[in-house]
Amino acid sequence: MVYWPELETLLEEKSSLINVIEIEPQALWYETDHVELPYFPDPAILQRLRSLPQPKLIHSVGLPIGGSRSPIMSHLPLLQEFVGDLNAVWASEHLSFNHASISGRLSPTGFLLPPLQTHEGVATAVHAIRQISTQLPISFAIETGVSYLKPRPGELSDGQFVASIVTEADCGILLDLHNVWTNERNGRQSVYEFLSEIPLDRVLEIHLAGGCEYEGYWLDAHSGMVPEPLMALAATVIPHLPNLRAIIFEILPIFISRLGLAQVRTQLEQLHKLWGLRQSCSTSLNRATAQQVQNLVDRKDTARVTTEVWEDTLAAIVNGQTCEGPLCADLKADSGSSILQILVESVRSGMVVDGLKLTSRLIMLQRGEALFRQLLSGFWRNSPPHMFASAEALGFADYLAACQLGIPYLAEILSFETAQLHEARTGEARTVNFPFDPVPLLQALCKGQLPDFLPVGNFEIEVSSYLGAQIREAAIRLK
């Protein structure tokens, strides 16, 4: 399983259902305002992970290796710490990009986006893999990606792109079968063509997940049980993977409660049956020869688009920014770009609501959901994405303050929640003043209601937390 605190009940059962745990480190980090301590792990969760007896895998979600810009190396020290603390067996990262020039500034893209599948794209990925893998004491693998875009003339096929990268970088493959199956369902390369082109002996790990239909596309949503056709496909493929060492089920925390732990148990039992199919055998799924892969590496690009232009144009489109040129027109005509824009907006709105729960609820209670969506859209047009929820929420808070909406209690609730966010980033306790008793307001908003009456007076709340204290102590130790 990919670890989430919502799965603790299964882990406490001490059954043999979960034999290996995959950890997405950045999902357990907080961004801070300390130069020497830019990211801080949740200390309680890290201690819990140390105590678990299962072998650990590290699956980074913040250093994708498919872009022309250098990975965010400030992630590396804490990533190395996780690898060492948890005695991880190997590490992996996505074959995607998450930074581009948006409105003239290098910024996060808001989502893991598909790279340009040319030989220049191969070279940039190989360079990024070497930057990261040489800094880690364990094996490194890249995850096969998902793309909602149509294949483009002059590009390498999905399989050729992966084969060229892993051969030249000499790294492993995390074969996300749900991603590859999603690509086929959305009109890209078929699963079997993809598998025939990659070196199957480099596959260390498989990801399986559930998804959903949306606007004629199948989405890699990690939203439920693995579809039966994908389970059948996995049963066919697994016997041809001689070095397979893990099968991981992915599901996002929001869907765990909806699916129910009983269903998760059933899924894990099914994965154990798949594991029983693993055996040493021929890797002959019409696999490409080493010479064929080398011929791909030596071939010249014909796509006539540079990786930077690709990244900047796609990032601009999916973030609702302006762009020009033939590539811009081509990508806007591809309905997959609209899907990516919706996914970016979903991620960004989720970050805002997570960071400003009461503020978001107050606006919708006072003025309706339509206004809240309009405010989000205006914020997205004027501000590039952030990687961490606290920064995204603080950016939206600044935007709201500038809008001067005149909504009762908004200024006070916004001050209260931004104080919480700042305290969590700095470790410094803050005091928030109220011209009325804030307790009835906070209690009502927590129930999804507005208060009937608020006594007038001079009140204040001191905002402090366990996490803030931990960040403050860590920053002091560094100084």
C-alpha cells in the first residue's frame, strides 16, 4: 500500500495483507519560511513509519525527472533523510514535469504534466535522473506516466520514450499499469505495444489503482478498486517480469472512507493472488532488442519543438494564461488540455479549501458557491500555482483581502486562518483580535452554519500548535 494515516486500522491488524509500504515523502512535509529548513516532516507520522516492520519504498512526488528545468534540489536533503531513517529499499519518481515559465516567471505548474517525447526530452530526463540518483544510496526507478494529450507527429511512442530513458540512464522502471491502461483508453499507445518496447527486466515495481470516467476520458484518479480488465491484464503481464519485487495499490485518502476498509482488504487479497503469478521466465512480449533501443537513442528529432517551449506553452494553457504560436493552437485544440486544466483547478481549489476551511465556508454561506468559484478563477488568472497547500492558501487569502468583498466576519475569520497558516510555517505563535466573541462564530461555521448572535466586545485568540513548536525548535537547533 501507499501509506496514509487513514489506513492505520489495517496496519494495526498485524495481518499478512500489507508486506511492503510505499511512502510519498512530500505528502507528509510542511513548507516553512526558514531558509535553513525549507521543509519539515510531520514528526509523529515519521516516528510511526519508523516503527512499522514492513520494508519501505520511497516514491517522491516533488522531483519529477521529465522537465528541462533542474529538479528542486532543496527537496533532496529531506528525501535523503527519509531514505536513511526508513532504511528504504529503493526510490522512484515520476516521468513528468512540474515547473515552467508562467507569465515570465519560473513557477510550479499545479500538476504533474507530460513531457515532450523527443530525443531532447530523453536527454533532459537522463540528466535529471543522474542528478538525483547519484545523491541517493539506493536504486532509482522512474514511473511510467499518464498523458491525456493525443500523440503528436515526430514524437517517440510512449514505450520508445521510456525505453530510451531507462537504457541511457541505467535505472529501473516503476510500471504503473493503470497509467499505461489509461493512456490506451484515451487513444494513446496500446498496453501491449508499450510493453513490447520497454526492457521488462528493468521493472522493479507495479502500481495498480482505480479511476473514473469524465467527459469521455478515463482519469487516473486513484479513486477506488482496480478495474477487473486491469486485474486481468496484470495477471497476464506479471509472469513476464523477472525482477518484479513489489506490487503497490494506490488510493487517495479522500476515497478510503468512501470505499471502506473491507473493500481495501479485498483488494489486497487480490493483489496477493497476483503476486503468486510472479516467476522467473522469458520476458518475450515481443520485447525490443538492445540494438533497437540504441537506434532510437541515435535517431534525430523531427517534432521541431524544444522542451522548454513545450513546457511553457502547456503550463500556460492548463493554468488559463495566454500563449501564442502554432504549438499553442495545437494544444488548445486537443481536448486533453482541457482535462489537464480541470485537474490543475481541482488541485488548487483543494489546497485553498484545506488551508482556509472556515473562510471558504463563510463565503459560500454568505454569498453562494458561484461567487466562491468566481473568486478562485480570478485568483488563478492572477497567480501561478504553489507546490504546497499553505502557500496556495496564503496567496488566495491575499487575493481575498484585496477584493474588499464586504462580507460580514470575513476579515476576522481570514485573519484567524492566515495566522494558523503563518504559525505552521514559522513556528511563531500569533494573536488575533476580534471585535466580538469569536467562539459562537467558529462553532457555527464548523457545523456549516452562520451564527444567530455575536456578543460585542474585545476578544483575542492566541494561535499556536504542536507542529509550530516542533518547527521552531528545529529552526533553533539549526541556528
